[in-house]
Amino acid sequence: MDFLWDLLFTQHVGTEIIELTVTTAWCIWFDRNKTRLGAARLPPRDILVRARAILGEYQLAHQRPSKFKEDADIRWTPPNFPWYKTNVDAAVFPSLGMTGVGVIIRDHGGSVVAAMSKRMPLPLGPLEAEAKALDEANYVC
């Protein structure tokens, strides 16, 4: 820890070097444990390659998504006559064990023909909640 503290605060080394140092140390420790159980020791170059791969995977998995540009042209459009358009949405409240669903049906003029919202005592995941909202839309029609 003193080594990392020195690198970070005294030597002013960037976080990239610290991340690679810590990941490499973990890979060395992991390889040591494997050799204690009878596996062959990896060459230092392979340990470093593995450390870089693990760090790259971690960084890729924890990247912040870039902000999406919303096109001003994307807007809701009404369906053609004589069709109706149904939109559904769901919300999940895990701490309450509840799911909320909403359904709205509009005609060719954009007027609301039917709408429904419902709170259900179902501890669903987001995908299942959206499916439940679609199921509920069938009963509104």
C-alpha cells in the first residue's frame, strides 16, 4: 500500500499505471495460488498479457455510455386510418415488490381512445414488467 500511495501522491503517476500495477499484482498472486495447487507457473510476459486483458475487460464493462443525441425529427406519429396505436410502459419498484404498468391507445388523429394504469403486487424484472404491460394492453382493447 505504501508503494501505491507513493506512486499516486508523491510521484504523481496517473491512475492508468496504478490500475495496471494493481491488476498485475493480482494476476501474480492468482498464478502463485495456482502453482501451489500443482499448475505450471506462467511466464512473466503471459501474466502481464493476462493483466492487460483483465483490465481492458473491466474498463470496457464499466465505460460510461456516451450521451445520445436526440434527433429533433423523431416524434410520435399517429397511425393511418382506421388503425389505432398502442403504447405501453412499465416501472419496477423492487423495494416494494410492486410493478406499475401503463397503456394508452390513440386513433389516427392522435386522440386518446383508451388509457389504463395499474399497480400490481408482482416483483418482476424490467423485461418481464414490459411484457406484463403488453399483456395488460390486450385487455384494454
